[in-house]
Amino acid sequence: MTQDDIRAHLASHPQVHVLLSAPGDGTPEMAWGDTFFSIIDATTGEPGKMPFATIVIKDYGDFDNASALNRGGLYRLNVEVGREKFEQLFGFKPAELEAHRGRFDFTEADRLFPHPAYGSSGWVSIINPAASSRGLVTELLDGSRDRALQRSSR
């Protein structure tokens, strides 16, 4: 799967806002080139402030560098799946991530793992998902989008 595949999949929903950050859009320079997916507020028509998924193409200094994305040609899809789905996927609660961190290679491509920085909040990641991972990736994206839509309608 390419970044464009992921963007097109989520952009097909009318309430999903896709922001490919770039100079002049108000995002910090550090985020330029990364993609943020959020829900468009039905009342205001404005995109929400908190994304439900992101695509990052680089490390974020000392804060988020465990995936070593600066090796070149890599991107990491990050998806907020929530506590229940996280536990189904990994067999432990997000709050227990630190006790299980050693089980994961955060640099491995096409392998689902807890988000290195936000896993304890129910986020998961996959670097350069292959075509064979399309089913899993779209399931996670659709579930995350639907959760975000439910939250926005409250």
C-alpha cells in the first residue's frame, strides 16, 4: 500500500478531512510532508483538531524516533484503535505497553506494532504496509474513522 492508497481510502468518506501538511497551511515545519486524518465537524464544517490516524515520513527528534524512519523511503501509518482493539491485537492493555515493549521491533516494515510514543493511549503503527496487509490496514482505518465519527456526534 502506498501513502496515496491510504489517503484515497479515507478521503472517500465525506466527513474525513485529509491534510497533507505543507508550507503555508499553518502546520509546524517539522510536520511538513506528514498526513493527518480528522473528522469534519458536522456543525461547523471545520476539521477536528485531533487526528484519528496519521502518516509520518520522518523521525520527530528524541520524542519519536524508535522507528528510525530517517533511513529513507519509509513512512509509518499510525492509527488510534482504542483500548479494546489494542488488547485484541496484542494481548495486553495499552497501559501495560512498557512491560511488553521489548517484544516489538519498531523498525520492522509491514508488521503491526504499538505506536512507540502513543501505544499506551491505544495507537498502533505499521511501517510501509505491503499489499498483503491491505485488509488489516483498511479494517483498522475504518474502525478508527467510525470511532472518531461517533465521538464527533456526541
